[in-house]
Amino acid sequence: MLNDFWETAPPAYKYAVFGGMGLTFIGIVIIILGAITTTPSMPFIALPFIGVGLLAHMASLGLRGHNIRKEMKAAEKRDAAREAGKKK
């Protein structure tokens, strides 16, 4: 498999990665705004954004692992079929 994973990645993985990055970014911006405006409740508002962003990143890792395992099984089946064809 010579392709870069990003080129062959499923769309669900890409959405999860970008969604996680976006939510984490929004959470960080809210924390910074809370620090600048000295609003004590802003960091607590930002925590769910960061938490959901991190969960989305972990979900994307699961999606990536699942896709790689599926591709490896398919490659093993192709190799086994190729070897069986050579022995005949």
C-alpha cells in the first residue's frame, strides 16, 4: 500500500478528524476570551467543546484502525488467492 492514508481514508474518518479539531479550537478560543474578559464562567462553558472534540479524535482513531484492519484482511485474501493460483 503505497498511497498516503489521507488519500484513501473514508469520509467518516475525515469528518471526525476535522470535527474534533474544530470543536477543540472553539473550546480554546472560548477559554482565551474568558481569560481576556475575566469572565470566570467561560472556561466551564468551553470544557464540553474540548471534551467532545477529544472524543471525536478518539472516534476517528477507531475508524482509522477499523479501516486498516479491513484493508489488511482484504490484502491477505488477495495474496492467498494469488498463491493458490501459482501452485496450480
